Amino acid sequence: MREDIVEILNESTRLRKIHLITNGSLLTPEICELICGMGIKHPLLSGLVGVDISYYGNLVDGVIKSDSSTTGLSNMLEARGKSGGKYPFINFKIVITEENIPMILPFYKYAVREGVDVCSFLLRTSSSNFDRERMVENLDDVKKMSLAPHLDLDESRKEYLKDQLFEVYDFSKDCKTQLRFSPSVSVARFFELLTGDIDYRYLCCYAPWTFAAISAYGDLFPCSNLKIGSLLDNSLRELWSTDKMKGFRLMLKGGLLSNCKKCCYLQEV
């Protein structure tokens, strides 16, 4: 979306550790070569740490369908191999839906065959994903936000999903490719989150104490749905200690909100 993305990455990786998230469709061999040249040389140095590539395709005759995402993935892996470096780490990920449950094990096996560092399975969320037009600014409005729907499965399909998740978990034990669930919970808890059969008292969120996102417009978000204020008008320190921020923390201390229950920042207590 930005023709100057390479320039932005060059400047950013010179100053900080950077993580790039993409659907892979524009990862040409030339771009990948430039990206791999920005990879960190040591964990303590600045540079590009990782590249996340999201896959939205499907299975064809039991095989992961080739598309722009898999092409981008191949280009990244090839460019990194030519660079001779260990970084950036490459994470191939997919959101689990009712339709792609049969893809769970084939998707992980595909990632292993390709030599991916991390393979991630994600929840479908109701998050606005930092969409400025959908952000709310009032704490009462946060309470009203709806929960993303659970997977619509009958009992036999739930068992199939559970079998797939535990099968990929067992298969991963002998593989170099790290298996990751988002949020970062156990495989059993991840299944419960997908189906809604879960006791949320065992989950919590520390994001308002540990996390902040700043948009290209200067807006500050401690959560992917709530805007605290603008850094064009206040400092980060000031916004971090506002009554609204304190109220949001207090609200979460009382328990997860409806919209929190599918968030990737959830953690097990």
C-alpha cells in the first residue's frame, strides 16, 4: 500500500527491531532480497526480526493451494537462503474458520516442508484491527462491543476439530517448525476458545499495562478497539496516565469484556 515501504523499513530497521506483517502478495524476489538485507545480525542489534505471512487460500485435493501468499513465502525463504543469514524469522499463519478445519494438519506440514520457522493458527476476532474509522473513544462503548462468533459446529465437527488440533500438536513435537497458537494458550484451551466451551476466569489481559500501538495519525491504542488520545496533542507519558487509561485498566481488573474474549493478547492466568 506504500510505494516507499522499503525506504520506511530501511529507516526503521536502522533504529529499532522491526516485525513485518503481510499477506505476501507483493513479496517479489527483489523486495525479499532487500528485506533479507535488513535482517538483524544479532538478537541485541536493531533490524528486521521477523516476517509474518498470512494465508487465505484453501485445499485442492488435500494439498495447500498455491497462490500469491505461497509465492511470497517461497520468495522470502529463497532470498533468506541466498543471504546466508538466520533472520528474519518467517511465520506462516492462518485464521481457523468452519471451512478450513481440514487444512490444519496439511497447513502445518506444508510449513515444515518449506522450512518455515513458525507456523501459527489464529482465532477469528471481532477486533477492528486498529481501523481508525471503527475505533471507539468512550469506555461505555467498549463494553457494548460484540463478541466475535464462535465456530458454528455440531458435536461431530467439534470432535473433528479437536482431533485435528491435537494431531498437529503431536506431529509438531518432532519438527523444527515451531507450532504457535494465537492467543498463546495450550492446545486444549485454544480448542475451547474456538468453540466457546471455555471458562474465561482462567484467562486475562495485560495489554493496557504492557502494550501500546501508535497509528500513522498519531493516535494511541492500548487495545485494538479503544483510542485513548492523540500524541499530536499529548505526550505518551501523559496519555498513559489519563483517567480514561486508568478506567480501562480498572474495567479489565473486573473481568474480561465481551469483545476481549477472542483477542490475540489473551493469556492464561
